[in-house]
Amino acid sequence: HLMHAFTGKTRLARGLLEGVLRRWHGGSEEVVAALDELVVGAHAMAAALEAADIARAGACLDRYWQLKRLLCLDAEPPAVSRMLARAR
């Protein structure tokens, strides 16, 4: 299943990105590993889409969101966390 949610709430990405860049520049192994995995995941997503493998594409998308949350702990508003928890 695929779920797309629009909360209607705006947020400024600048502060979120500054935190990620600060951690990356500081040599955070967690951030560097997550960024590396995002690159690998992009290739996996492309392959899944080319193969029309929707289940694998969904797994790639889920992993992408996990990595984005790891990079930026404030990336997911609490309301979205609750929606995802209920959907799963």
C-alpha cells in the first residue's frame, strides 16, 4: 500500500538542513553512512521502477524515509508519525 499525506503545515527546511550539514561536517559516521545508503537506495529504486516491481519500490521508499528521519530527527511531525503508525 502507498500512502501520501498532506498536513497543510509548512516548515522551513533551512534549519533542518543546517543540522544535517553540521553533523556531516563534524564527521558523524551515522550521517555519512546514511547519505551513502541514500545513494545506493536511489539506484535500487530506479531498478525497482524499471522492473515495475511496486513492492520493491515501496520497500525502497520506506527505507528512504527511515534514513531521512535518521538524518533529521525533526523531519517527521508527530501527526505524521501517528498516521504512519496507524497505517502499519
